[in-house]
Amino acid sequence: MKKITVYAAVLVLFLSTQNNSQTKTFTRQDTLRGTITKEREWWDLTYYHLNVTVTPKDSSISGNNIVRYKVLSGGRIMQIDLQPPLKITKVSQDNTWLEFSREGNAYYIKLTGPQNAGDIKQIDVFYEGNPTVAKNPPWSGGGSWKKDSKG
């Protein structure tokens, strides 16, 4: 009986170390979403206000997100994430339209005004798209466009 217990303990230990020893390959998108990049580290989100317009006729949403942040250190490029199929259509700060680029889920917004440490600043991000339809709502991600008995 003692031998069986020892063998079982060794087997459990072996299997648990084998599972943990497998290396995981991270993609560039994993890195962008899962780390504090230089485009994120210089600012701290203090407030956001999300406006959403839902259009059931074509299963789309659109709106804007007012993003208020505190400048921690000078920066000119800000990273904001938005998953496809939604997309950012325009961004403004201080009544000026800003340039931006996209890499997967990450958008890089080029700020033009001064970003001095300690300042509270704000951008307005406009977006639109057709959200992913959930395969098994509410347990899977996405939306549902089905009508119920109330419409």
C-alpha cells in the first residue's frame, strides 16, 4: 500500500510539472493587449463617458467615448484598444482632428497639443461597426439581435 501511495504521488508530481513546463507562444497582439506599452505608460485613465447608438435595422452600433486622463509624463502617442469588427472612425482633442493608425486591436493616436505631466486632458473617440454575434449568449462574447415577445 505504501508503494502505491509513493507511486501515485510521483505520478501526480510528474504530470503537474509536465503541464507547467510547456512553453506558450505569445503573438504581437497578446503583447499589445497584455503589457503596459510605452504608448500606455505615460497616461492614467481618470474618467470615460461612453455614448452608444444602437441600430437594430442593420445590427450596428456607433457612438463616441470621451476619455479623460492624467498625464504622468510627456507622451505624444496614445494606445487605445478596440476589437474588430468595431473600428475607430475619428478622434479629436481640443477641437482638432487627430491622426491615428491601427495594428490589430490597438489604435495609436497621434496627439498634437502639449501633454505636460500633471495635466488633465481629454480626447473624444468616435467608433462604429457591427458587433460580433454571440454564438451562445450570454456565455459567449458578442451581441444578440433577436426579438422577444416585447419586440
